[in-house]
Amino acid sequence: MTAFVLGNGVSRESVDIEKLKRRGAVYGCNGLYRTHTVTALIATDQPISRVIQDSGYSKHNRFYTRRPMPNTGAQTVPKEYFGFSSGPIATAIAAKDRENPVYIIGFDMGPNQHGQFNNVYAGTQYYKPMGAVPTYTGNWTKQLIKIISDHPDQQFVRVMGATTATIPDFINVKNLTNMTMDTFLERINTGKDL
């Protein structure tokens, strides 16, 4: 089955998540639980992880974190990726579920169009304020390369929107390709093969 892994970069705002759910498995991170239930949700930062578990989301939905609270239904992230960030872990879980191909959407890994913190949840609880400096993403790059390299028999496609940074280190990853957001949306919105 096709997998769609959603980061929270602003490039994913043009994507209809409900349409993705009809086309495959959807994996997401952190604040996504506020508006959508997905195949698997990951949150590694303790404050938002605790709120997700306290909300009851993890009782009825697949949720991973580093230190699950007892009796919440939350699961521990895969041990080989324990220290990784939420987005890379979401990608790893999709790969471990044997989904193929794995589309990576909203992993902008750079500033927004104004050179600031690039996150759809900017300014909300547990996120940096709007206008904050961009988050350093070097670790995410290394983590994604490790995960993708650990699954050489699967294909990964990074969907490139207007605010998605080009990452030179991704060029030599054999099973990772890019697709423009326009092409991706055209295929999703018309029901064409991905």
C-alpha cells in the first residue's frame, strides 16, 4: 500500500489529507492529532506527547512516543530510532509497516517564504511563535538518510512544495526521488496513479 508521511511544514497546507486517506496509509506528527486521525501518529517531545495521551487519542489510535504513559495505549518508538525526531520516526514506521512507495510531504526543512519558522502550527501551544527563526534541520537530514538507507527495497518520494528546501545530502540516496507538489496534487486530485 502507498504511504503518505506528513511533516508540518507549510508546503503541506495545499494537500487534502482526507483524499490521502482514501489512497493509502497516512502517518503524521505532533499537532496533526488536533484535526485528523491517521494510521499512526508520532510525538517525541514530552509536553505534546503527554497532551496527546491525556486527550485519549492514544487509547483509540496508533500513537508512538519515547516514554509512553501507562494505560494510555501509547507505544514506544522503534528502539533503533529511539533518539530520532518525530518526522523521521513517522517515516521509519511507514517503512517498517512495509508500505511502498512512501511519499514524504511537508518535510520542508528550511524557512517559510518569509525566512521564518516553517510550521503549520507556528504560534500555537507547544510550537515556536510565528516569526521565530527557522529550526535547525541537519539532524533530520541525517536521520532520514539512515532510515531510507535501512530500507533499500522500498521507494521514498519527497514532495517538493514552494517552501521545501533542496537538501544536497539527499542527492546520492539511491531510493529517494523528488516530485513537485504540483504533480503530486494533480495526481491525487484527479485519482491518477502516483
